[in-house]
Amino acid sequence: MILRRAVRFVDERTGAAPLLGKALRYVFPDHWSFLLGEIAMYAFLVLVATGVYLTLFFEPSLAKTVYHGQYAPLDGVHMTKAYASAVDLSFRVKAGLLMRQTHHWAADVFLVAIVLHVWRVFFTGAFRKPRELVWYVGIAMLFTALLEGYLGYSIVDDLLSGMGLAIGYSVALSIPVIGGNLGLLLWGGPYPGVPQFESRMYIAHVLIFPLLIGGLLALHLALIVARHHTQFGGPTRSERRVGGLPAFPGYAPRSIGLFFGVVSMLFLLGGLVQINPIWLWGPYEISQGTNGAQPDWYLGWLIGALRITPGFDLTIGNYTLVPNPFWGGVLLPLAVVAFLVLWPSIERRMTGDRAYHNLLDRPRDNPTRTAVGAAVLTVLAGVFFAGAGDRFDVSFGIPYGSQIWFWRAFTFVLPFGVFWLVRRFCRDLAADDESEPATGYEPGAPTA
Amino acid sequence: MKWVWSAIALLLGRGRRAPARVDRQRLIVEQPPSRRGENVVLVLLGLATLSFAAFVAVYALDRLPAQTQLFGITLGLGFAFAAAACIVTSRLLVPVEEISDPYANEPHEEAVAEIEQLVEESGSRLTRKRLLTVAALGTGGAMGAALLAPVASLGPVVGPDALRRDGWRRGMLLVDSEGRPLSADGVEPGTFYTAFPAGASHDELWAPLVVVRVTDTLELPEGRDPQRWAPEGIVAYSKICTHAGCAIALYRSPLNEETSMKPALVCPCHYSTFDPARGAKVLFGPAGRPLPQLPLQIDDRRRLRAGGHFSGNVGPSWSGVRRGRA
Amino acid sequence: MVRVALVVVAALTLAAGASAANGRDLYFANCVWCHGDRLQGVPASGPSLQGAGALAADFYLRTGYMPLRSPRQKPTRRPPHFTEPELRALISFVAAHGGPPVPRVHPERGNLAAGLELFTEHCAGCHQMAGAGGIVTGTSVPSLRSATATQVAQAVRIGPYLMPRFGEQAITPRQLDSLVRYVLYTDHPRNRGGWAIGDLGPFPEGIVAWLVAGIALLALARVIGEGLER
């Protein structure tokens, strides 16, 4: 009775009852791997919620102050207000450290989920027509998230992230011809730049990029709904009909349960496992450094690429055309972006396949795509683990200097072998298989 | 008291079903109930409630040891129980259905054609379509350029001479991080010192120096007279790595050079390694340039002073880094 | 009475002579190959120990960095090779050839914040801000977790292996007290945030993000996403 009255109230004022009815029965194909994108989305919601809380206490200012607080090793130390407010958040604000740590864990997990989700989408061919736009929007979100995370931990002005900012500056400077201008523009002067650089990072991190990610996310979801989610093939599944659970009542408790599960995981980590103990690193000074300095995990591929590049600047006379950090810091990420963005077109051209694809491939169903993906992952794994080479030296005694050569071979030579092996393996698996892979669906063509 | 019992009876009771609508067909297939499932969900909801209450209690009690951990456990468990309740609901309490919808991927040829026709016919009054289009695009470009122009105020874009900034002058005193002058006799072999220009900010890229005394044979680059660049074997280099701008915070200093390695300045970011005895030549790592060297003087009170500008530009490379300085 | 005294003196001299001879014997059995029969050092093998003093001998022997099997072997921390009496004998033998004594540090008199700033400037580049160790080109740098206050002070003054040495001008005794206090603090830092996963920063954090959160959330997705019975 109450329900009917409430819905009628809304319908009389918006006309939304038919739409709501349709939405309630929207079909969700059911496979656990389709939940990875949702996990990322829920991590994003936690980021926004905890992030808003942090903005109520954080001071994005590089003005100097002297710390007099609970943490004894920093008592009397000169530092910026940004750093001091972060230390206060950790020691003085009740539940402040919980929120800080949950926020940072959420960022790390956000990117884990995105990466797993991108792998799933790539290796099942979900990016094919008619869903290329969804893929492009997703890639845009991936790289925006990388930058957003980098800015987030850099605004705190601790020694570890400050070292990372210097590297970011060098990467900007390393862009041929315009790099010097670009670096000066962004930083307002030579490194460490104007005090307003902190404000620039802050507003990008708390407003511009969250809005961008939020907007892209809305577009991503809208595009998915417009064409419906893909599904794996099976006895009752076809290119023409999508089968699964209705949004309500079937899918809703699963989604809500997943949301609560993600929130639970993040708060458990946020309270139990220490992350980014900025008080231990101390405030940033450009004249100081610590061993074992690393970016957050999702930028580990970049530090590894910078480390394995041989030591040379490309010069013409005394004009430095390509400073060293360019190769690992600019060219590699651009190549990865280019690969991801161009792959749907490359695949379409290679296979001549212009059909709609609503059924997913199993990885073995497209050996070339799977092999290419595996090879690209090998390259990324090579630079990623190269970035941790110092810890491998410390823990396993493998000299860092020798490791460099190993990781170079891993990154540039091994991928070819991986390509060949994986393609072979997929073809063997597919040959043993009885079932036919989905061939796609041409609109207007007679159905099989 | 009567009201309390009534309330409990109402909550625990079966509850009245809404009167059956005989004129409408069922939308969802009838499925059996699961009291066990309901009990499990109620227990889980109860546990979740207790956990959230515990969180509020920890918050109110204040000053508890391991406070952050208690916060995380209570809040995390609360959401975990809530998640479990949802999952059990989805399995046992919610009707299990499989439905399907058409993918409906046909392109809407009619609508597409209609849009094309609409746009075409709306331009039917124009006589000079191309000219107007070019003019509009031109204005749009100029509008965009005008809106973007203020971005240039962000920094000194034109002519990056700011990157060549080197505040060291002949005669400037070298001081340590506390501001005390660096004495030549205080620069002992085997150790390394961080130095700054007296009275200047430590936050300028050209300011920090690393100073060491070389005991090996000096092999400075051509044109660098050891009297000016390494008086009594003391050398000073920019502490900012020429690869990616981190501080050169490591000094490899052998006790017994014969059985280990020669001294070297090393950067902790990507392990670029520089030889202090050879003008900070790059021995290992991705750096593409040696560290700029600062000439030194020892004044009559045995204090170290700068002997002039750096030998090259400070910090990471950009297009003009190998060209002269401001 | 005199006889008792004579016996006691003789016994003591014998004992002293025995321990001195013990130290010398130990030296000639373990050290002479690289450090020479007069502790003068051997070219391309080991440095001179004349003037090294108890400062060095006590440090190297108690940390197990010495003896090395070969001159080019990288010293690694291990349980001492000798028993306590042997250690004392060997240390006094080396000390008898001149050099500074075992330093006395007073970390309780030091200031923790001053120690943090000193450590950042002089030590963190190699040893990492929390003393977890790391690498420098050509070798790895040990963690400071097992170092005692005295050993930290000794290492600072000696500059063993590839470590720089810091004399009393570079780091005064008072500064050394603060530095040692900070190093000892990093053995048990205040980990308000929970399990510190080594105080190493993003490297172990990434491992946790993938192997704890990643696996748990994948498992959750599998549990939730169990397909409908076909």
C-alpha cells in the first residue's frame, strides 16, 4: 500500500514508472569475472567518501611550520603545513589514520581491480564491435586513475613522494624540444617550483580528476547499458538474446553484498595493515634521499623502465634531443596507451571481422589476441619486476648490476618466446575442443 | 508494557500477506521459503549491528590502545557481516530467476537516414555553406586559443633560461645544513658532506652540494685545473642527480679499496653512479651526464668558498642542458 | 703469607700470559693471512690493524663480519666465530697494538628528532629511513635491526667495508647519542597503523594489495557470482 503510493507519487511527477519497471528487470549476465569492474567502482566510491573526510583536515600548503605533536621523532622539526597536517591526521584526529590508510589502500586496490578487469575484457574480446567506445572510455579511466593516485600521495610532501615528484619533473623535461617549457609551465619555475604547485596538485586531485573519472564512469556504464553486457556462450545463450539475472530482486543483493564486501576489505586493511607511514619518512627536502624509494605499485613499471635504460642522452651536437628519462617515462607509457587504444582496430583489420560480438571468446578461441596480450604483459612484467631489483638483491643476494641485464632480456627478448608459446598452446587447446567459438552476428544476416 | 509486547509480537510474527490479486498473473515464479535462510540473515544482521555499535563505542571511549586497529576491525567486520547477509539473501531468500532480453543490436537505419536528411535540409537556405563553415571553424579556433591563452600564466614558458639558474658566485661561503661554515680541515677522507650557499634557501635546485675529499689520483676533465677545482683534493658537485633529479644521498667509501671498489657517489632512485675523482663521470646507471662540478677556494681562515659557477647546468636534462649558462 | 702472595701473583701472571698467548694464537690461526704477522696489513688482502684498536676489533668480531674466508668476500653479519673468552682475548691482542677503545654511547641522552635529521642526512640514503637496509652500486647495505647501540657508534667511526666513516668533527659525540637513539627507535618504531610489513613502503604494500586484497576480492566475486543452474 505504502509502496504503491510512493511509486505513484514519483510517477505523477516524473513519468518514470515505465523506465523504473524496465530498470528493475534489466538483465545481468552472470559470471563472476563480470564483477571485477564493479569492484573497481566500489573502491572508487570508498575513495571519494574517505577522500572527502580527509579534505576536511588536510592543509595543502607549503608554508613552513614547526611540528609539536604526539609523534616524538618529529618534535621540533621544520616542515610544511601539508606534511604537518598529514601527520596530525595520523596521530591527533580520531579515526584520522583509519581514513588515511583506508583511502590509500582503496587507491591501490582500485587499480588492482581495474587491471584485473582490463585483462578480463581484453582476453575475452569484450571490446569488439559494438563496444569499442566502452573500451576507449575505460582506457581513459585507467590512465586518469594512475595520474590521480600519483598526485594523491604526492601532495603530502613527505620524503618518499617528494623524490617521486622530482622524477615526474625530469620526465616532463625529457620530452624532446618542448620538455623544458612544459616543466616550467607545470611547476611555475625550475623544480621544486612555485608554492602554488601544491595547490595545482591538490585541486587536480580532489576536484578535476574525480569529476573526470566520475563522468567517464557514468559514460562507461551508460554505454554498457545501451548495448547490454556481453556474455559467455552456452546452451541457452546466443548472439541475439542475453540471459541472466534481473536487476531486481536477483542481482541487487549480490551487488550490494559485493559493495559491502569491498568496503569491509578496505576498512580491515585500513585499520590493520599500515600503509604509507609518512611520519617515518620525514618531510621532503630536495637535498635528501632514502634508499628503497618506490612509487606506489601501479607506477612500478615506470621506475623499472627508468632503471634498465642504458645511460645516455641522445644529442645532436650540444642540442639534447632526447634526455634519458624519455624512453622509460614517456615512450613506454605512450606505447602502452597506443597499443590499448589501437588494438580493437588492429584486430578488426587483421581478422577482417566486422560483425557484432555479444558472445565472449574464451582466451583459447583467439590464439593471436591471447598471445599478443601475453607478450605485452611479459614486457610490462619485465619492467615492473626490474623496478624491485634492489629488494631482490637485498633478500636473495642477486647482485643488482647483473639483474639489470636479466630484466632487459626479460623485457625485450622473452615476449617473443611467450607469444609463440601461448599461441601454440591456445591452438592446441582449441584443436582438442569440440565446441565452435562464437562467430559473431551480422545484423540483417539470416540467423544460423 | 503492553505496547512493548505488542511491538515484539508484531516483529516476530508471520505478518499478514497482502490480499491476492486474482486479476493479475504472477511476474515471478513461486518459490519455497527458507526459514533457515531467514534465521541466518537475521543473525548476520545482528552481528553487523553489534560491530557497528562497537565502532561507535571505540570512538566514544577514546584513548584506547591500538585504536586504529579496533576501528578497522569493528567497521570492517560490520560491513563483512552485512555483505554476508546480502549474499545469503541472494542465495536463499530472493526468488531465483533467469530471464532474457534481446540484444537488439540492429542499427536504426531509418532514424540515421532521417537525421542525415534533417541536417541537410536545415542547411537548405544557405548559399555559401563552405565559406560560412570555414569562418565558423576559424572563429571557434580563435575562441579556443583565447580561452587557453591564460594557461601560459602558470609558468615562465618562453625561453627556458630559468632552468639554467645557478646562484653560486665566486667567494660564496659553503655551509652545512645547520648553517655552519664548512672548513677544509673538517673535510676528512672517507666521509661525505652536504653543503649549501650561506644565507640562501635550501630549496633551490642549484643550492645543495655534495663535498668529498679525494685520496685517489685525480683525473678531472680537460680544462679543469686541480688548484681551482680540487684544492687539496676537496671536490664539490651538485647533489641533484642529472638523471631524474633525486638527491645523491649515497657515498660508497671503501675502507680497503684494494679488495673492494673505488669511491663513488650514488643516487638512490635509479642507482646512477658517479666517480668523484674523475669529475663525477658516470660509472653505472641511466644518468646521461656527469654531475656539474663547483670550483672551490680555501680562504685564509681555512673555510671553503665557491670559486665560480658550476661547470654545467644543474639537475635533469632538457633540450638546452648542454648549452651555455645564464 | 709471602708464599701465598707469590703463588697468587704467579697464577695471575700465568693466566694473563695464557690469555695473551691465547689472543696471539687466535690471531695467528685466523687473521695473519690477510693482516700480517705484525698487524701491518698485506697488500691486496687486508688493511693494517695497527692503530685500529678495540673500536674496530670489537665491532668486526662481535658482528661476525670478520673473519672473512677470502679478501674479496663481502662481509655479512653472522653470529661471532669465537666464544666470549676468545673474543675478549683477540680484541685485547689487537688493542694492544694501539688505537681507540670501544666507544661509550648514551642514547638515553640523545634527542630523537635530532637523530632523525642526522640519520636522514648521513645514513638514510644507504640504510633506508627505517634502517631496513638496501643497496649501493656493487653491494647490498645491511639492515640495522640487529645492531646494538655500541655497534652503531663503532660503524659510524670506522666506516667498515664500503660505508663512509664519520669522525668526531662530522658527527660529534652528542650528535652520535641522538643518532644512536634514533637507530634504536627504528628497531621498534611506533606503528600506529597496524602491521608494518617491514617499514619498506610501497613495495610490500603492493604485495599486500595483490595477494591479500586481490585474492580475497577475487574469491568474493567467485562466491557471489556463482552462476544460475543451467
